[in-house]
Amino acid sequence: MKRIILFSALLALLTGACRLLHVSDYHTTQGIPERLPNLGLLVHERSFMDAFYASLDRDVMLLSQPFDPYFPSPWEVYGTTDGALRDVFHVLDNELADNINVKDEYRYGHARFKLLYYQRRNAGWGWLIPMALTAGVVNLFGVPCSVHRIDLELQMEITDAHGAVLGRYVAQGTGKAQIALYHGYDSITAIRKANLLAVQNALSKIKTSLGTEAPSLTQQLKAAGTIHPLDHK
């Protein structure tokens, strides 16, 4: 069974999984009713990187056999760790600019993000049955090889110009992406896409709570003033 999973991923990579990530994948249109004063972005990198590396390590242990270890390629390591972290920065920065912040040359505080929980798993075990029965031939006709599912818990804090926490919001998010030929992603891109969907799903819930408290937050942020010019980035 483990070899079949590896075979499905390699099949998608080598035989034509063609979907790519696009600019639109990093944007959503769900804005809060009343925008907040301009906020800088701060991301707790360690929480995301630890989760991404731990997930990669689990893949290595799953696919390895005694005396025949599986070693990820440099591209796979980059795509599921550093590349995935870069995606996080992009999507969070876009959320602030597109849906949360008022555009302003001054900043009144920060939006801080931290990953509290992360799990990646194969949610498409049912697709392995037709693939195994046909030795992968069915996948040449577009049947998915597998599905990556991401479950996470995201925390967002709003801090004023002095670093005081004005609001803390936590929400769970889920994202799925198919590994498939022609219409699906390769394994690495599917992980990145599922990550983006999970973060955006969690943020959609956070923005619902944030929207109700926006007037109070705006008042507190403006009362605290702007970030010192030396800290303005």
C-alpha cells in the first residue's frame, strides 16, 4: 500500500499534472464591513516551519522501508517548507491589503499571525482502489491519484503602536487539493494549494469576528497613535 501511494505521487509528477498556482489563489474578496487603520504584518515563522517540517518528516517515515530509505528531493523539501512559508506571507499580506486594512502611509499597529495546530493527511484513499485495480491506467483518464487535506488552527492578534494586544482571534481551517493528471496538481503544488485554502478558510471565520469589533479596535488603534518612524516599514 505504501508503494502504491508513492507510485501515485510519482505518476502525477511524471505524466502530466498541469495545474499551477496563480495570483488569484493568493487573494479572496471577503472584506470586513469597516476597515481597520493600516496594520503591518508579523508572522510567527517558527510555528509554521516546525509544522511544515514535521509533516515532511512523517512522509519520509511513511514511505521508507528498512535499508531502503526515501529521501525527499531538494525541490520537494523547498516546496513543502520554504515555498509553503512564502505562500503564507503572500496570502496574509494580501488579506490585510485587500480585505482588512485602510490604505495609509502610516501604520497604527500590527496584525500578528501564529499557527497553533497543523495536520496534513491523505483524504483520498478511495481513489487508490481503482488505481490499484488498473495499475494506474485509470489515472490516465483523469481519475485523481490522491487528495491532500490540511487541517489547521490559526491565531490572529491585533496590536497597537506600543505592542499592546487589543484583540486575539482563533479559528480552524480546512483545505483540500487533488493530485491528478491534466486537471489536478502535482503532489507538492497540491500541498501548497491545500495550505492556502486552509489559511483562507480560517481567516474567513476570523474576519467575521473581526468585523463586529472593528469600530472599537479602530478607536483604540488611533488613540495609541502611529508606529514610530524608525519602526515604520
